[in-house]
Amino acid sequence: MVSMDRIAVYAVIALVLAAPPAAADEAAVARGKYLFDAAGCAGCHTDSKNKGPLGAGGRALKTPFGVFFSPNITPHAEHGIGTWSEDDLARALRHGVSPGGDHYFPVFPYTSYSGISDADIGDLGAYIFSLPAVARRNRPHQAPPPFGWRFLVPVWKWLNFTPGPLAPEPKRDAAWNRGAYLVEALAHCGQCHTPRGALGARKPAMKLAGTPSGPEGGIIPNITPDQETGIGGWSDADLRSLFKMGMKPDFDFVGGAMGEVVANTTSRLTDADLAAVIVYLRSLSPVRHQVRRKKEGER
Ligand code: HEC
Ligand code: HEC
């Protein structure tokens, strides 16, 4: 015979099983939204210029290798990633491989996202799969051979890509490790700020040292702590104003690509995360590399 006590226990177990997942999901969606912002997914996957819906793709990304159009990553079954499993999303971000086994072009910065932790990829998925599904067809890329040849991507990856996740550095403290994770993986600062070689691989010795030929042809400044050519002379307050409002120490505002990074990413980071980014940037080896256009009157 089943006692009343037993029934009560079963009822409690049933409640515990039924209730928390919904609450946990909401928390995962909220964490995922923060990560989606920190990783700048919206910037590339939204055609803001033409008032396209969030995540529905179609933004043109001009690179030295051709024009790439971001795909629709809303959970639409036909035009987006609605039929994907969580593992499919993990494979795309960690390994740059599609559910069908195709290799993604590295304009999709999975060479950085590969460093994202499993837990954070799970939360990103919870948020992405909670977005409204948008029926917007993907546009084919306009990249001439050999760069538009997808079957060559594995060769490029074999030469230039080591999958993550990023391992914490035990000799460094929590703030430094958090900063490294943000700069190297999530916010992928090096995708713009590190100069590239002929085949588009980032040059490790020049990490974050800037380039005169960045994405969209822009000049990307040196953000290593070099006193003269980098941000060595910037105070923490200078860096915070830049990340929060886009304002530089000379009261100029950053525009273009960094303007978007500030709006979509750095201005949305918590104060603790911004402080961690600053700790990490200051710990880098200074690289002397003048890329910034000199202003009138500047020597
Ligand atoms: C710098 C621009 C850029 C950023 C930032 C970016 N993506 Fe992408 N993403 C792309 C491009 C371009 C492709 C298409 C690559 C290809 O066709 O090989 C792509 C492909 C994808 C795909 C595969 C879609 C499909 O239909 O196969 C997924 C999923 C994806 N991105 C998710 C994300 C997520 C999640 C983030 C943020 C963590 C993100 N992307 C950030 C440019 C970007
Ligand atoms: C999509 C490309 C892109 C990404 C990603 C990017 N930046 Fe930038 N960044 C730029 C450009 C372009 C400028 C120059 C903007 C200007 O002067 O108008 C810039 C300027 C800066 C400056 C000002 C330096 C100076 O000397 O004026 C700092 C600091 C900076 N970025 C830090 C970062 C950090 C930290 C990240 C990652 C969280 C990051 N950037 C990600 C493109 C990018």
C-alpha cells in the first residue's frame, strides 16, 4: 500500500521536476543575451542598414577576399537554424563546421569563438533559439576563387586554426582570466586589431598591434600598451570612456567599425567585465607599431 507520506514525496518530486526547468531556461536566455551582445553576434547577423530584423542576416561584409553575406541565425526552420540541435550550434562555433559537414569561411570569427566555454555556448543557444523566427532567405557570397572555394577552407583551418575552448591561465588571477576570455574569445578584439598575413591568418607576434588595412579598409589602431604607438598613455578612465561612450582622450568619438563595437558590445558589458578587459590589455607585451593617422600638428 502507498502511504500518504509517499504520495506527498512524489508530489514534491513532480513539482521539483516540473517547475525549475522553465526558470532555469529563463536564466539561461538572459545569460545568453549578455553573451550574444559581448560577442557582437547581432552586429554581423543583422542588416541594420536596411532595417533588417535581429539575427536574420543579409549584412554585407566586405573583406579583401570578397563580399560575404551573413546568414539568418533566427530559429526559422527553412531560412534560419530552426532545425539545428544544440550540438550543431556548438560545432559551428567551436569548429567552424555546419551540420552538413561544410566548413565555414573564417569571416565568421569562429577562430575566436572556439575559445568560448561549453556552458556559455549552451546559454547562447538558449537565447538564439528564443528569438522570433524570421523568414528571410540567405544571400550567396560574392567571393571570387580561390577565396570563395569552400572546399579549400579545411586546408586554411589546418594551417591557421586550433580549436578551443580557451584554457584558463592558473598563474593569473580571475580578473585577468576573465579579461583574456572576453578579449580573445567572446569579443574577438583581435579579429580587427591584429594584423594578418597574406592568407588572412592573424600574426601572433603582432597581437592587437593594429593594422593600416583592417576590415572594410579601415585603419585599426594599436591597442597594446606601447607608450607611443599604442594605448600605454591612456588612463583606466580614458579606456572606460571609450568602451562606454566611444569617446577618446582627445574628445573625438570613434566611428565606423569601433563605433559599432561600442554600441553593440563594450557599452553593454558590466563594469566588472570592462575592468577585466582593461587588466588584460595592460598585461600584453607592448608592440611598437605606428598605424594611427597622425593629426595635424602631431609629430
Ligand atoms: C564578423 C561577422 C560575424 C560575427 C561577429 C558573427 N558571425 Fe556568424 N557568420 C558570419 C558569416 C559571414 C557566416 C557565414 C559563413 C560561411 O558561409 O561560411 C556566419 C555563419 C554563422 C552560422 C552558420 C549559419 C548557417 O546557416 O550555416 C551561425 C550559427 C552563426 N554564424 C552564429 C553566430 C553567433 C552565435 C555569433 C556570435 C557568437 C556570430 N555568428 C557572430 C559572420 C559573423
Ligand atoms: C570590427 C572591428 C573591431 C573590433 C572587433 C574591435 N575594434 Fe577596437 N577599433 C576598431 C577601429 C576601426 C578603431 C578606430 C576607430 C576610430 O578611430 O574612429 C578602433 C579603436 C579602438 C580603440 C581606440 C584606440 C585609439 O588609439 O584610438 C581601442 C582602445 C579599442 N579599439 C579597443 C578594442 C577592444 C578592447 C576590442 C574588443 C572588445 C575592440 N577594440 C574590438 C575596430 C574594431
